[in-house]
Amino acid sequence: MDLLSGSLWKKILTYSIPLMFTNILQVVFNMSDIAVVGKFVGPIALGAVGSTSILVTLFTGLLIGLASGVNALTALHIGSRNEKDIRETVHTSAILCLLAGILIMLIGVCFAPAILEAMNTKEELIADAVLYLRIYMLGMPALALYNFGNAVLSAAGDTKRPLYYLSLAGVINVVLNLFFVIVCHLGVAGVALASIIAQYISASLILRSLFQSQESFSLRMAYLRVDSAKLIRILRIGLPSALQYALFAIANLFVQTSVNSFDHVMVEGNSAAANADSLIYDMMAAFYTAAASFMAQNLGAHKKDRILKSYLISLTYSFFLGLILGVGLYLFRYPFLSIFTSDSAVIEAGIKRLSIMSLSYAVSAFMDCTIAASRGLGRTAIPTVIVIMGSCVFRIIWIYTVFAYFGTIESLYLLYVFSWLFTAVAEGVYFIKIYRRCMAAEGLADAA
């Protein structure tokens, strides 16, 4: 897709829809695990797998954040049509992402018991939780390579092929989940094994596509080496983004630890309801990727009239998507939770979370889309600091003040929407400032 001309309303939507379904399918890997064990193994297995969700989000978020640096820099060079820079960026990124995936795998496998114990995971859940997490972590190198390939193709305007590859892998994941659990009686180990097989299939397909491509962003073994200048630029954008994802997850570890202070029914209900978070967030995130890609390419091509419009249109789409999905989730809360459990007490516990979160998701668009827009302009360090203060430190303070005072699960869940509002205001002020500065530096001051 040509991101430099044509209707932005139409192109951002066309670009984002395949990416939206791609993001959903990545969520399906973990969600189908939870659904299958909840239905066919029992509530204890549901709680065990659900207890690892934040850790899975933490580790995968690091890889997604790193890939966002790949996406922004590749899009910038594609916009400026510099083939040497494109080639060096792509091949440096491939090596970097693979090494990151291997490192995260080793950390997850080695420290799973210690981390889960530090989270106060219930004694009856921890054995299965450790087993699931250790097996799931073996798929991190594949997940890293898939996100690398997805970032490169998305930067070039191709969001369809990653969707096709992940669709096939998603179907295989669900089929293997059912086979390993129902036929082979492998329990949580079976669903984890199904997930990593699917991850390696999707990674293989996207790498095959890049190696066969004749475009400037194709992969070639002869060019696989690290260019230090490109590595620094990727890390300059990608590391703050990865840190942002990590800090969200770390702050949410405090939330999960607080949830674990309730009985196991509340933990299991929270595990079932929390599946909505990643489902809705990741659909909205398609428009954040669109904002970064469109803005970066048009900045590289000096298309001043399309830079700010790309952000505002992406923000509008993501806000209304979050609003529509949130309202729909609330209306269909019972059928949604029934996907994961048949236990009525667990369903009622899950509804406590959905009742608050379903009308809060749209607010997060103002924070996340603005962060993505800053990344599209090549700025991530200060937005990450703002996120640390607004959505991480703020949440921890909330837990030890508001939640400590009221002690109810509702007071815990309310921290999300208040932290999003606080962070969105600060991010918006910063974006206005750096947008004007960037336009002046590029000789486009009249666009500000």
C-alpha cells in the first residue's frame, strides 16, 4: 500500500483492518489456552494459566515494543526511498530481534518459579502455572521473529500477509489445543505446547516471505550482519517502547498480586474477564501502528499535510472502536465469560471486572495513540518517562492508598481508567510540543 497519497480515512482503515485481525490472532494463542483448560480441565487449571497472563504480556510486550522501533525506522527509510538504509535496518533488526527472543526465553524458563512465588500465586495454582510458563517461553524466539517480520511488512504497507500466516497458525493452535487436552490429556502442558508450535509456524511463514521477496526490504543471508549505526537508531526507538510495555506489565503485576489477595474464585473470575483486555487493546493497537507507520513514511517523504492528519484520524478510529467494543462486551458479558468457564461463581466474579473495564477502554486511545504518534516522529524516551509516572507509578500509589483504604475489587479495577486519563493529558501536551519542533526542524513549520 502506498502510504504517501490518497484518502487517509480510507487508507488508514484499509491498512488497519488486516492488522487488527492479526493482533487478535496473537491474543487467541493465550486466550484459547485459557478457554480450553477452563472448559475441559477445570477452574484450577484456568486459574493457573490465567495467573501467567501478565507475565506472558510482559515478555511478549518487550518483543512488540522492540519491533515498533523496527517498524518506525523501516517506514521512515521506505518513505525517503533509501534502499541502503532499508537493507541495513532490516538485516540488523532480524539479528537483534532473534537475540532478544532467545534472552527472554532463558529468563522465563529459569526464573518462572521465583517470579510466580513473588506474585503470591495461590499454592494450588503454582505447579501448573510454572509448567505452563516454562513451556510457553520456549516459543519466544519464534514470536520475536514473527513480530520482526510483521513490523517490516507493516512499514511497507503490507498488513495482509501477516494476517494470512497468523490465521493459519491460529487454526492449528486451536486444533492442537483440543487434541492435546481432550485426546492426550496433557492439561496445561498441552495448551502451552500447542501455542509454541503455532508460533514457530507463523514465524517460518513470515521469514519465508521476506527471503523470497524482491523488494528493498527483503531478507538475504549474505546481508545478515549488524550495522552499528542502525542498531543504535532501532534501540533508541525500540527500547523505550519495549520498556513502556514492560512497565505496564510490571505495574500490572502489582495489580495481579492484589487480586491474588482475594479467594481463588475471584482470581479465576479475573483471569477469565482479563481476556477482554488484550482482545480490545490489540484491536485498537492496529490504529496505533497505522499512526506510527503513516506519520513516519510521510515525514520521510516531507508530506507535511499528511503527518498530523494521520494521527488525528487514527485517534478517532481507535477511540470509537474501543467505545463500541466496550459497550458490546458489557451487553454480552455472560456469553463472553461462558467461553472460559461454566462455573457460575467464577462468572459472577468476572463480571465485577467487566462492569468497570468495558466502559473504560476507549479512554486508553488518547494515551496510546499519542505515544504511537510520538514514535512516528522518532521520539520515545520522554513519552516512556511519562508512561512510567502516569500509568506505572500512579497505579502502584493507587494500590497502596485507594485500594488499601477501600479493600474492594472494584476500587482496584478503577485504577486503570484514572491512570489512562492522567497519562493521556501529559502525553498530549508533550506531543504538541515535539510536533511543532519536528516540523520546524524539517523546514515544515507552516504545518504546525
